[in-house]
Amino acid sequence: RILGHVPMPTHQDHNHTSPRKTASQGLRLTLLILAVYMVAEVFGGLLSGSLALLADAGHMLADVGALALSLFAIRMAARPATAHRTYGHYRAEILAALVNGSALVAIAIFVFIEAVRRLATPSEVMGGTMLAVAAGGLAVNLVGMWILHGGRNDSLNLRGAWLHLVSDALGSLGAITAGLLVWAYGWNWADPAASIIIGLLVV
């Protein structure tokens, strides 16, 4: 009877770690893609003089940090429970989701301040370069969203990372619109205006 109380491995137990492993692999791949393009977007923003691109690069930096934090949280959550942590380390995922949201708000505040300053004194922007880089940013975010799509409902932490990419993709759409306006009509004010929209989308 004593042996009868010993929990035996089940098919469900073996599958329990599989989603975490899959999520970790997807996060690592997405992190690599975003980190590489973030550098390209910073150079594109500096070259074109676009605040919207720099704001989007800052948002992408938040994404990179969020994904790295998510990877850390998944590893912590996978650790076994102890006498002091009877639920294991699962709360690390919840705290990571909180940090992700807080980082977005901080980025938005910076964007608002810089955008207002540029609206007062619009800077010259290279619309064509801005448009091309913003389009690449949208493509990168869509790829990342596709990679993380399957597991976003399995973990609050993973969903937070996925929402980072959604808001960044919307920001890229705003930068593309501004780039079109600058390129076609020379409306340099569209760049800081798009930055404000990006900030609102981030919030």
C-alpha cells in the first residue's frame, strides 16, 4: 500500500516540459533576429534623422530585454519546488511579465518628450531611407510574432513577450506611414507625429 502512493510517470508528465522547451527555443530565435535588426534600425534612424525609427529601435530594445527576461523566467519556472518555495519558481514568469509592461511605459514617456521637442522644431528626415528601414522592422516583428504565436496562450510571460512584438509591429506601421509622407510630400513633421502615435500604441 505504501508503494501504491508513489506517483508513477505519466504521458502528461512527459509532455509538461515540452511546451517550455519549445517556447525557449522560439524565444531564443526571436531574440537573435530582433537584436540583429535593432542595430540596423539604430543606424537607419541616425542616417535618416528619423525619431520614429529611433523610437522604434528603442521599442525593439525593450523587446530584446523582454525576450531575454522571458528566457530567464522560463528557466527559473522549470526548477523543481523546494521546502521554501512549494510552488517552485513559477512566480518568476509573472514578475517578468510585470517588468515587460513597465519597460514599455518608460519607453513611451521618453518618446513623448522627444517628439514634442521635434514638433516645435522639425528636423530634416530622409523619407526613402526611413521607409525602407521601417518596412524591414515590420517584417522582422511579423516573423517574431509568427514564431511565438503557438505558445502565447500557454504562459502569461510568453504572452507578454508576444504583445511586445505586436505593439512594435504597430509602431513600424506608423513609421512606414510617416516615411511615405516625408518621402512624397516633404512633411518632416510627420516623423515626430508618428513617434507620438508609436508612444500611444506602446502604452
